[in-house]
Amino acid sequence: MSRAVIIGTGKYLPDNIMTNDDLSNIVDTSDEWISTRTGIRQRRISTGMSTSDLAYEAGLRALNKSGLRPEDIDLIICATITPDYFMPSCACIIQDRLGAVNAAAFDLTAACTGMIYGMVTAEQFIKSGMYRNALVIGAETLSKVLDWEDRSTCVLFGDGAGAVVMAKSEGDGGILTSNLEADGSKYDYLTCEAVPLENPYVDSGITHKVPRIRMLGQEVFKYAVRTITDNINTLLSRAQISKEEIKFIISHQANQRIIEQASKFIKIPIERFYMNLDLYGNTSAASIGIALDELVSGNEIKKGDKIILVGFGGGMTSGSILLEWS
Ligand code: ACO
């Protein structure tokens, strides 16, 4: 049976580090409040690089590790909620910069679940036989849509990009099963408005303003804990394997307390949940790709290891992938 396997990973983060103490000079907050409520100690904030710049760098690193040439890539998906333009897509900009002249390219919006939605979409193209090799990138410059006067949101997020190259394989391993979900009735838990309707027939009455992220934090918290546990249970049941067989769980990196509660509810030791949110904050669609690249680069994942990737985010959306490393 043909499967989609991961043959390269990459990440890229802006150099500029913003610590919790730096933030306390901008809004009324403290390192103590942020680190105890979220686990976040610092984040990277772009001082000039755009989403497609970060995505290109992560994509290039994943491509180099895969051993493929740019022209071998058939599909580029960029998951982001902070694109450079409404049009063109970041994926098309990346395609040009990489020289991936044979690739179809599009962006995908599933907020913090973007990497999972992107990888599952690429998997379908690969399994159907339409494409052989796909580059999936999650990339964000969330700093441009944060309200830097709202201490309840601006302390949580950071900029960055993570990428995977996926390829068709007839061997063992790869994506064993996956799950995608959405609950649009909760769309107002996390929002970032686009431009208002404004044309010769409509005066929106709104003077131009930059879109900003708004969040119902406690609702998101509850949704996140529930969907992490539900998604893991769904994958285990579909694949007919036990939780003891899972070496690592890479959850979307939003908040340490969310991950700790999920670990407690599902009774999987917290040590098996990879966490780097202390360093990068919540990088939305980028977080799972960044974490996967760190585990792979640190030689923490061996052939045959089973790993779960699980995301949750605005929409609300959630999704997960069970991988066997090959
Ligand atoms: N510094 C200091 N005080 C703060 C800050 C801050 N950065 N932010 C809020 N407070 C204050 C509030 O004003 C409030 O003060 P008050 O009691 O005087 O009114 C107090 O702290 C408690 O505020 P709550 O909002 O009740 O704090 P809570 O314990 O719920 O923690 C948090 C807030 C961390 C956002 C939590 O709700 C959470 O983790 N939610 C999950 C949301 C999340 O992780 N979102 C990430 C994006 S979503 C995604 O990735 C899918």
C-alpha cells in the first residue's frame, strides 16, 4: 500500500528574541504572570522578514534535508493566517524563490491547525497518485496582527516557520491515519478580521484599521484540552494501537497548562509531550513543524517510532496525524 512519508524537516525563526521582561516594558504584565499561566518565557519577533521569507527559509532547509531538487516538488502548501498578500499566495512566492518550477502552489487557512490540515491535504494528493513529492510549510508573522496594547493576547504569540517534505513510499511507515475536525459554531472564540465591505454601494463607516487577534481565552483553553484528548483517542482507536506505543506527542504549542491538563486527562506521561513553547511562544501554524524538526534534528526519533501530531486552533479547528517514522 502506498503511503505518504516525511523525508525532510526544517524550521526557521527570526533572530530577534523578545523576553517576558521586554514585554513588561510594553504592557502591564510580568515574567511571573506569563510563565506561570502559560509556560512561555520568550518568543521571536520579526524585525523585517515577512511570512513568505520565514516560510522560504524553513522550506529550503526541509528540501535540502530531503535530498530532492526543487524541480522534484509537485506541490507546495503554505498554511498561514498571516500571509504577505491576499493575492498572490505565500506558496507561489515560495515556489518562485525555491525554483520549484513544477509545483502547484496554494495557501491554506486553518489557524493553529494549519500544519495538520496541510499535511493531511498533501497526503491525499500523494496517496491518490496525483503528486509524488510535496512541501508543506506552516509559517506566521503573528506579530503584525497582535494588539500590542492587549496584555491578554500579545504575550502569547511569536513568529516562525516549520516545514516538511512529504513523498510517496511503498514501504513501511509514514502517515498511518489522520483526523480533521471543525466546529464553526465556535468561530468567535478566536478571530482576526479582514477588510470590511467597502464599495460604491456600501460605506462601512470604518476607517482603515489593521486587523487584530481577539480571543476568548478560557473557552479556547477548554476546547484545546478536550480536542487534544479526543483526537489522540480517535487515532489510537482507528489504528488499533495502545497509548504505550506512542513515543512522542507533538501538540500545537499554545500553553503549557493546556498540554499538562491533556496529559493528565488522557493518562499519557507529560514527558512524552514535546514542548518548546518556553522559547517561541505560540507560533500558530508553524509550531508543529518547528517541534518536529527539533526532535528529528536532535536524533530523538528512530525508525519505527510512532508519533502523534495534534493541533487545535481558530475556526475552531482541530486535527491529528499518527506517524510511523521511516
Ligand atoms: N499579565 C498580567 N495580567 C494579565 C495578563 C497578563 N499578560 N493577561 C490577563 N491578565 C489579568 C486579567 O486582566 C485578569 O485580571 P483581573 O482578575 O484583575 O480581571 C487576570 O489576569 C486573569 O485573567 P484571565 O483571562 O481570567 O486569565 P486566565 O487564567 O484565563 O489566563 C490565558 C489567560 C493564559 C490566556 C488562558 O485563558 C489561556 O491559556 N487560554 C488559552 C488560550 C490560548 O492559549 N490561546 C492561544 C491561541 S489559541 C490557539 O493557539 C489555538
